[in-house]
Amino acid sequence: MTAVVVVSHSRAIAEGTVELARQMAPTTRLLAVGGTDDGRIGTSFDAVSAALAEAGAGGEPVVVLCDLGSAILTTETALDFLDEADRARVVIADAPIVEGTVAAAVSAETGGDLAAVAAAARSATGVAAPHADERDLRGADAVERSAVIVNVSGLHARPAAELVKHATAFQSDITLNGVDAKSLIRIMGLGVPAGTTVHLMATGPDAAAAVDDLVATIESGFGEDWV
């Protein structure tokens, strides 16, 4: 499983970001690195190096997210001290640290490889425009159904992540209200509240099974309280 490392100038930011991501990706290896060795604001070469070593201890790929330029420089310096094979398994993703970490963690949780997890992190720039890449899957083989969001808090972060995990398990292209159901950032960006009827559409070899599974997931309330 791909690991995710968060490097921030602030220990609180790094740890808080990982705490948030862990709510949606409980089995993914998530490491927080923040502040200097003596607790000040800044970055630590030794701490970053130790986190990279821990994250990739079993040969796992690692995606790193950094908050500011000098955090990137510290991480790049640490990468320079790795051997070529280990360095090839690490990618620094150019992405917002909080949104990017959450998206990367969910992708890793669903089995994403290094490229997929890094791409998920980089996609975390469109929260304000969830319909920017809206797609219409209508066609002869399209399967469509509607479902009502019944949990009290609507499609907030954890239910959105749960929906994306289910969608990612299928080969078919799937949309919810016109956006990619496999993109956490797009789904969260919809801001769907409780009581809303959402429209699912899928096309591909397992489209019917995918839609049935997602409708059941939505109607179950994602394991949360119902309205």
C-alpha cells in the first residue's frame, strides 16, 4: 500500500492533517513531520529522512505533501541521500497540503499505486468548481438510478470518502450528479446536504452492479445517523 507523508513547518498542522486523513483512510500508512527538532516552526532534515525511511520501510511507494517551499527543499535534500531504487519510489506531489493529503490517503486506501495516489493529490485543486470536468455518460449501455442522502450530515468528508471507495472498486465510469464518483475532491465539492436526491450514472462492464452498490451504500446512511 502506498504511504503518505505530510511535511509542514508546523507540527500541529502536520499532525492535524494526518488526523483528518486518517478518518477516511484508517489502514493507510500516514506520517506527520512538522517543525524543527527543538519544537520551533521550521523543518528538520533528520525528521523528514526518518519519516521517509519509516514510510518506505517495506519497499512501499511514498507520496509526500509539503506546505511551503523550504519544506520541499528539505524533502528534496533528504531524497538526495536515498539510493536510486528508494528514491524512485517517492514522489513529492504539488498539491494543497490538506486537500491533497485527504485525496491521496483515500486513493491509497483503495489500493492506488504511486502514480494514482500522486495524481489524486494533484487533483485536489478543484473543490470550488466541482463541475469543471462534468461528464454525461448517457448512452445505450448507461445505467441510471437515483438515491436520497439520508445521513444527517450529508456528503461531508467521511461519507464522501466511503462513496469513493465503493466506486473505485468497479471498472465502470461512474458519475454522481454529473461529476466523477471516483474523485473525492469532486464529490466533496458538491456540498450535498441531507435529504437531497442524487443521480447516479454508470457505463462499462459492471455498470449495473456499481450503481446497485452505490445506491445501497447511500441508502444505508454510510453507517451514520439518519435524518
